[in-house]
Amino acid sequence: MRAADGHTGTDNGLGTGHGHVVVIGGGIAGLAAAHRLLGTGARVTLYEASARLGGKLHAGEIAGVRVDLGAESMLARRPEAVALARAVGLADRLQPPATAGAALWTRDALRPLPKGTVMGVPGDAAALAGILSEDGLRRIEQDRELPPTEVGDDVAVGEYVARRVGREVVDRMVEPLLGGVYAGDAYRISMRSAVPQLFEAARSHTSLTEGVRALQARAAQHQQTGPVFMGIDGGVGTLPLAVADAVRAHGGRIVLDSPVHGLRRTAEGWEVRVGGRNGHGGGGEGHIERADAVVLALPAPAAARLLDHEVPAAAAELRAVEYASMALITLAYRRADAAALPAGSGFLVPPVDGRTIKAATFATQKWGWIADQDPDLFVLRASVGRHGDEKDIGRPDAELVDIARQDLRTATGLAAAPVESAVTRWHEGLPQYPVGHHARVARVREHVARMPGLVICGAAYDGVGIPACVAGAHAAVDQLAGDLSGVRRLTADPVQSLHGGAGE
């Protein structure tokens, strides 16, 4: 197999089109890996423990309208996810958001989300006028007078930003934006892994605002055209289904309801112990599948269980990865009842304001394909839950709907009852990237690399967004053929998961 840079690498036989590869996990990372493997000529079997493919990409329906019940957009400024969608026949269904304007619900009002920041960090105080207090704005100006702040090998985003420009910037800007991506705590999230360009600016500039201005100037010089984000007509949740269809069309085998219970390295390759629910897998008894190589595309806890026997050091590292749970409340209204909602894609909610919902997306306004399905219906989404604040996740569906409606009424005046509602819970849905995450991932990869024919990929490693998962899957497949260039690129250039407007 030849990399994009022409490097061939050490071929273990799989890159020549020979060999059977088992992919464990049917989320977008596992499916992308299977798709790429088939392009090399390998024989591929993918096992998914549940009855559904796609993981956190899940297309559903409410009040007769197709919607996403999980992630709803993908970063288009990275090529991987859009390229995969095009490769599996979805080119004519790619759609940018119909509106990019979002708001912050803070200090008891909906306020336009400021532009010209780097994940909420401004180049100057004026950018946050109307969001921060006068004291908060004055604190930003002190940044230029402070001595340099060492960031070392890594630092928490919130800790560093608060030290330079004050906690108010973190609490009212950085926290809701990062929370929209990770459902996490900005004071714990790694700046190196989550906002890599800000980390580099912090290392190369005396002041943070100076570094942000330099980033903005560089972006202006290399102005990218086209949308920043992209959706899919019918939902981003249709992407994994289309990839699965392409995998099957090219001879790949996909088996649902078939959890993998064990991995064992042998002299010939790998033994994969497969058994479905109640001891059955794919309609038959549990069995041993033999493979020349294995792609492990699972969340960290599940990957750790499978690595316990052969790579216990990697398993121990993966057990330390924490996850956040969240719930998504999707509401469908009569369009006339929602006529007074403000323009834009929705709003974010800083935790410091003490509200229950963390974001709301006006899906009908954001996505033309939703609006076109039923002109008399209006769909919106609200999310609940953050890492360390998951007390509301276990409430009954009706209570979560009531909580979301109360906050929406306070924020927007929307008092009407929805014609239909749906609650989707994502237990341990989002891996957290605390300080030192990059070093942990490097250690996991180092341990796994000692075991021939075994690679890892997924949201726990190189970014939680769809492009990151696809890039990680491609790098893992290339690694099986001895080409480490993709892994090296991801290590040097993490895939930042930007926020696509309220409610991502």
C-alpha cells in the first residue's frame, strides 16, 4: 500500500490485497476502515454488537419528518468526512447549513454569538462587548501586560485562558463552545488536543490575544472558500448506512447483534471470539473467527476489555479514559406556534448561568432539507448533560421534555405544546480529552504496535468529530501495511472538532 506522500512502508502482506481483516465496531470509524480495506483488496468481516450501525450517527423520524437523533453536521474544512460521503454516493445530498447565525443565552438574554474568536477567545476585548461585564472586558486588556505563561507539554484550556484573559471569557464563551463539542469541562480539557492551534499560539506568543490576532491574520491570508460545516439531506445518520451498503457491494461482510468477547494472538494471526446475544451471533452459535489482522474501532472501555489478555498495558490506559453522557430532546411544533422564535441556528448556554439545557438547535431553520419536508412543522433540538453534571439524564422522558420546554419558554417565549417529542440518551457518548490526552494516546499506540496485525481507531484517540474518526480509520488501515504516515500526521496535527452552531 502506498501512502499519499509516496512512502510505501513495511508491507505485512495485507497491503497486497491478501488476507482477512476483522473490523470490530460498526460506528463510522469501523465502517470507514472496512471501506478503505476493501479498496486494498483485503477480505473484510465487520462485527457490530448492537442491532444498528452508525454509533452516535443515528437518523430517525419525528412527526413524519426525517431528522438526526445524534450528530447532525460534519466539519467540511477537513476533507475526510465529505470525501467519504461522496465516495459512497451521497454527493448530491450534501448540504451546508441554511443559516450560520447562533446566539448565547446568557445573563438572562439571547445575545448574538460573537464572531472573530478562536473557540471563544478574542483577539481584543471589543469582540466580546455585550457578552461580558465591564470588569470582564477590562480583564482581557490586562493580557498584554502579563508576563508569558508557560504551557509546557499540555495545559487545560480553561486554566490557561482564565490566567491570561480572565475566568469570565472561559465561563461565558469557551465553556459553552467546548461543551457543545465534548460535553465536558473547559477547566479539564486539553488545549493541545482540543484546540491545537490555540496551543501553538500560546507557545509562540507572549500574550494570548496577540496569538489569537496572529491566527486570525493567517486565516485571512489563506481564506478558505466553501462552507465550514456540512449536513446530509436525510440526516448525517444516513452516512454510516451508505458506507455499509458500499462495503457490502464490494464484498465485505457485516454482521450485527454479534459482540466480540475475546482476542487471542496465534502463530497464524488472530482468533476473534464472537458471540451474539444469548450466546448467538449473526443468527448462529458463538464461534471463533480467524483473521490475519484486526481493526479495533470501539469506545475505550470496550476496547480495554478486548485488549486485557494480549495488550494489558494498553487496556489499563484506555480504562482511564472518561466519558460524558447526554440526552437529546427533539421537539416538533406546528410552524405557526413557533413563528416568534428568533432567527438563526439556535443558541448555546454557559453552565455558569445555571440552566438545565446546554444548547438548542432550531433544526428547521438550520437545515433546508428538514424545512422542505413539511412546511407546517417546526423541529428543534435541546441537549442536556455534561461531564460531571449528568443528574438529569436518568429522569423519565416526560420530565426531560418538560425541563427542555421550560428553558425554551424562558429563553424564547415558546409556550406552545409540541405535537410530538423524542428523547435520545447517549450514555457515555463522548470521550473526554483531559490534559495529557495526546500522551496517553501515544502510549496506547506504542503498546498496541508491539502486537503484529492489530490497530485501533475511533473517537477516543484523535478527535471526536466525524472527519477525525474517518482520518483515524484510514491511518489505522494504512498502518497495517506498514505505512505510519497517517498516524504521524494525526499526532502532529490533531483534528480539532469545531462547533457547528448551537446544539452540536
